[in-house]
Amino acid sequence: MTTTGEERERGFDHTAIESHWQAAWEDADVFRIDDDAEDPEYVLAMFPYTSGSLHMGHVRNYTITDAFARFERMRGENVLHPMGWDSFGLPAENAAEERDTNPRDWTMQCIDSMREQLTEMGFGYDWEREIATCEPEYYQWNQWLFKRFREEGLVERQGAELNWCPSCETVLADEQVEEGEAPEGPHGDGGAVEVCWRCDTPIEHREMDQWFFTITDYAEELLAALDDLDGWPNNVREMQRNWIGKQEGASVAFEIPGYDEVDIFTTRLDTIYGATYFSLAPGHPVAQEIAEDNDEVAEYIEMAEQADEDDLDVTSGVFTGEYAVNPATGEEIPVYVADYVLTDVGTGALYAVPAHDDRDHEFAEAHDIDIVQVVEPTEDADVDPDDIDVQEAAYTEDGVLVNSGEYDGLHSEDARETFVDVFDGDHRTEYNLRDWGISRQRYWGTPIPMIHCDDCGFVEVPDEDLPVELPEFVHTTGNPLDAAEEWKHVECPDCGGDAVRETDTMDTFVDSSWYFLRYTSPDFEDAPFDTDRASDWMPVDQYVGGIEHAVMHLLYARFFTKVLDDGDLLDGVREPFTNLTNQGMVLGEDGHKMSKSRGNGVSPQRIIEEYGADTARLFIMEAAQPEKELAWSAEEVQSAHSFLQNVYRLADDYAAGAVATDEADDIADYVAREIDATAARATEEYEEFRFNHALQAVRELVSLLRRYEDATTPDAAVLERGITTAAKLLAPVAPHVGEEIWERLGHDGLMAEAEWPSAEAPEDYAVARRLVENTREDVRDIVDTVGIENPETITLAVAPEWKHRVVDVAREADNVVPAVMQNEDLQQYGEAAADFAKDLAGRAQYDETLSPAGERAALERAAWLVEREFDAEVVVQSAEAADESLAKKAEPGRPAIDIES
């Protein structure tokens, strides 16, 4: 629709209405939820890192949850929709360094700025529940929980080879290491390399003492419970399954003369007869022992420990000069130390079968090691055994055993079970999941509440001394807390002697592993949260956030929730999030991810200033379903803005008395049915998180109301109900405009607290709508095909009742024509019934239809739409009243059409 200057002047001014209604919501405590509310609808977006400004990804994430929370609130639900700040972490520390300030001041400035932006977007949060993880009132409970986890045996101090980011100067958990590309040039080949998730710097490996949460204790439950998370995307559940990486296998001992027996773990015990060499990880105790007397092995181990994991390929290894005894054959096989064997995977040792493992095959070729086939395809396999050449490539599938002594012919699966007993092995389950190293060598995080005393070892900080607060920030390289001399030197809580605080801080994912629980009781002083309230309000009903947290935040939050339930801090809550939505990325107009380097970013602030928050919200929610990517479009932003002005002017015209009204007629009946149907359709779409479909229904309703105005003198009650319904359905996404319309129509109170429209579609509505739309399309086709320029009369004749009976018979019949001709009631229609049955026989399905009277009534109600579209009179006739030549062309759901010009 073209908007004139005069129309724009009487449209709404977003700069005025948005601040007005934001203040009204605050004054009325619309979004506040009482502590005694029973099991509210808990709607939550992953809280933002305090970077200082919102980007379009934030706007999309928070619009999704705000729209859903408003929708549920209007449906009468108590809704918990809080907001807080993920405010610890290295970026704030780096930003403070760059600006010659301290992380706290920088972070609090960012929080103030982002809170203001969230408010300007009209997001309805219970700000009384606001939390910031960098506040001592919050992080003291990180420390308290650390101690409770330690009491439960879930905290360990251990040395380990860890991921080290030389740029961030801190340890990274495995989940924080991503695959990147090494730089090309004299020191890099441009190939794949492991990089820091935050800064993309290639990581190093260092041996360090660290604090760990033993998340592996919960590996089995974390894995098994994924099957019950029906409200989670399948890809997220699969990512977690793969990360946990459960493997069923067996352990068997190999003898290396002169050394202790070495246990191996394998999932392919059926291949043991084909073991032609033995491999130890560089960190394996036996490898270390061999290195004491073998310089070549020692040098290799030193090189492997210092090298990046990707600097060494799968063929890297060194022969130790030792031999292991294969318990299956009694033969000695060479022992290698190889970098591809990982100390913390399985037992750090393995027997190698080059014939049946790709990695072992590659290593064997490089080191000229025998390759012996011990498994070949079964007779019913897709591959011919004669086509298998293990000297060229490994055969990795199950099959039947060969070259395995008395066990030849045994199937792989049976052999695996049999060999556990034959070789004195044990059934064993292994996981790829590793314990969670939480130590970080940075300042801006939760101090770990431990003190080291030379006499007493590590001693916990007493509860009464919590929180251990951060000292004043010290600008230094390395770990700033190491430089805080006065802070770190303390008395030992046990013996009173000189002691030193732990100077590592906690991984910030600890902060986000339970923050959703703190929202239930943010001022609670006796524990991290009130157990009764959290147990009643949890789990979160709808959680929205990025896919990048699938195996970090989401896995850790699940772990924490289970531990807290086992520790009686929760009562029966095992999973934190019932339904999960991963919102798609917002792309620039060029279709690429928004970035400074591309210059394709869009500032939410600029959109708010130019078009208003409601326009930004509406565009984002209309452009795609939440989980899909969407590309920014200036044209579609303008369309969203124009639509909002159109809806407002529709209401404004009616409220101002500029629309003449009359009593209800058939058109009013049609519009009334459409209003009810739209409410039902939009409600279902909101429930299913298909906001774009709900908003399309609102657009169609507003268009219908405009046509209703133009086509006749509308009924006042129907028109006002239509406008009000459209505004209510729009209000979760465009709340400021919704409030403005609500007030303009003279309603009391706030739209945000109004009741959601009645959501029941008229009986047979979907069938009637399909009839009308198909009929309108058929009329268009005839007009276009025949070339009728000025139709004067359009006659629609519905099918006779007997044709409906033919369709009913056809639905139930395997052979349509005989079934129809054998029906006594239909035999009187002779060849006509037979011909119609033949037409139906070739159809794959039979759509539901109305009765002849129902079809006529539906078409009469909608006749005005056809009349308005073609500027022609529309006549709807029964089969009995219509001309016989016309009536015989009609079918159920498809009236016959005659057009006179």
C-alpha cells in the first residue's frame, strides 16, 4: 500500500509511544512474578555476555522469548521471564587492558548500556530478578557449590596435559578447542589445526596441575537421558551423544617382558589374532619407564609433549626395542611409542591390527610392519571376499574369522564375546568424555576457594569466609592473581601457618551452569537458591540460545542439575531445560554472517531510532522460523514498518468515527468466521514456535478487514472485534503498537494484561476455506484462459447430494466403479453415477467436503470477495435450481462455474 504524507502524519510516532508504554509496563509491574506463584511458565533466553552493545543476534534471541512470554501471559499463565549478565571472562579483562581501566568498571558500564538497549526493545523482564555473575553475591555460590561438589567426591586436583592458549594465557577445556586453519608460510602449511574457541589462536599442550569436576561420573546418565529430551533438536542431542562417545568393548592384558603387564581397551577383540604391533601413548607409565634407558624414545616423548597435536601425523612413532606377547598367538610383536595413542583415551595403550583398522594400516605401511587378515566378509555380505586385499586397505567391517586358529568361521560379534573369557579379559565401557578442567589462569573469574599449606596440603576456605572476593586488578602478564601478594598470602584455616590462596579462577561456564536456578530466588542468602521454589518452578519450559553451546554450556548445565538433585538441593529435577530452540544466525544483506570486516553489520540502535523497536521485532519474527537463518533486508524492514502503520490507521479510523457502520449481513458473518479462524490458527502457530506463520495469518486478517471496509458498510461489532483481535495477535511481537491500538479503541488496562482472543475455529472452517479458495482460483483460471475482460455475472452451482454419496462410497472402496454401481441408492443415477465413479477411480485421495447445503452457505458468505475481485454479480445455486447443463459439471468441493460477460 502506498502511504501518503497525510497518512504518515496520522500514523503513530514510535519515538513517543515506545518510551510511553515501556514506562507504563514498569509502573504496573506487568512482568513481575510473585515468589508464591505455582509452577509458572519459565521462558528463558541464554543470558548475554557483557560486550557493551546488542547485536542483531541478541535482538533475535530475545525477541523470540519475549514474544512467547507475552503470548503465554495473555493466555493467563504466570510467566517467569528473567534477565541477567554473563559478566566474568577474558574479553572483559582484555578490554580493560586496552582501555587502561579495570574489568569491573568496564563490565558494569557494559551492563548499564545493554540493560538500556534491552528496555528500548520493549523486552518484558522481571528486573527484580536480575543477576550478574561477577557480583560477589552471585559468585560466592560458585565457591560454595565447589565445596559441595568436593564433598561429594566430584572435585579432583590432578596433573594433566592440557590445552593452552598462548594468546589468552589460560587453559581451555576440550569443548573450548575448535578446528581451524594454520597460517600459511614458513611456520605453517595452512592445514587443519586446533584453535582457541575465543581468539582462533593455535593451541599448545602443557602439563599442569588443575582442578577438575569429574563430569565423567555422570557420563552414562548424561547419555541415556538424551533419549527423553523430546523437546530438544535432534542435532543437539546427537552432538552430545558423540561428545560423550560411549564405547562398549573389553580390556585384555598384554605382557611386555621386563615390565608390568599392560591393559588395553578395544572394541574389536575379535581381531586379536591379527595384532602385529603394540602402541603406547607418550604419557603411558611403561613408555616413560622405557625412556629412562632409551634416548631415542625419550627424545620422541619430549618432542610429542611439546608439539601441537596436529604437528604429528598418524604415522609418527618410534620403536622401543621391546616386544609384547600376543596372548592369542604367543608371538612377540614390536612395541612402539606413538603420538596417535592418547594417554587419556582408553588405557593409553592398544594392540594394533593393520588389516582391520585404517589408522593402524597407515602406521604399519610407514614402519614396514606385517599386515595379517583375520576377518573376511560373510557369505551374504555385499562384497566378495576375493575382492578384499588388506595389503592395500584395511577391511573394517564385521565378518567371519580367518587365520584365527580354532576360531575360524566364528562371526565377529560372537568372537568378541567368546574372547573375553578365552583371554582373561573384562567387559568394559569407555567414554570419550573427559573430566571438566575448570582452572583458568586469569583474573576476571570466580576465585577457587582453596588454600595451599605446606603442612596441610590443600584446605578449603571455610563457608563463613565466603565469598573469596577478587583483589584490586593488577595490570600484568600471565595470571594477575599471582601478582596480588597481599591477597594470596593467608593463614591456613586448619593449622594457622603460612599458606597461599589458589590463584586460578573458575572457568566461566561454571557461572552459566546454574544461573537459571538463581533466578528463582535471586536474593536468597542461605543457599544458591531456594530448594522448594526451584523444584516447583524448574525445569525451564522454553530455552532459546545458540547452537555453539551444544557441548559446553548445555552439557555442563545438565551435569550441574543432576548433581544438585543428588545433593538434595533440588527435588526430582534431573534436566534443566524441557524445550530447546537454537535460533538461526542473522546474516547481512549480502547473505554472509554480519561482521566488521565485511561491513555488512546492522546496528539495532539505528533501526530502533529510524523505524522503532516494533518494526525490528516484527521483521525478525516474520522473516523466518526461529531456528532458520535469516538475511537482513531493508525492503522487508520497510514492509514491516508500513504494515504496523496500516494496522494502526485501521484502528484509528474506526475509533475516530471515520468508518460508517451498519447492521450485520452475510459478509459480516464471513468476516466473523475468519476472525475466529485466524485467532485459532495464530494460537496454534505461536504454540509451535512458528511465529512467522502466525504473523502471516494476522496480515491476512488485516487485509480482509480492509476489503470488508471497502466492499460494504461494515458491522461495527464485527469490525471492532476484528481490529482488536488483529492487535492482540500482533501484540507479543509488536507490543507498543498493540498497546496504542488497545488504548485508541477505548479499552481499559494494558494490552499486555488483556486476555488472548478466543481460539476456536468455526466447525468445518478448514474445509469451507479450501472450497472458497479453490473456487476463486478456478474463476481466475477461466477468466484468464478464455480472456473474459468484463465479466458481469458469475454463477456457481454446487454438486447434487448423490455425488457426495458417490465420494463417500469411493473413500471406502478398493474398486470404486463396481462399488458405486452395486450401491442400490446410486443405481438410479445410471450412467452419470458410473461416469463420475470412473473419474474418481484415478484419484489418490478424496478431500473432505461439506454437504451441498454447507457448500452453498460457504460460497454465499464468500461471494462478496469474488464480486469485489471481478466487479461482477455472483449467484450461488443449488444443483436443483441451476441449469442442468451447468449442474452436471459440479463436483463435491468444486462447484460448476458459468461466467457471463
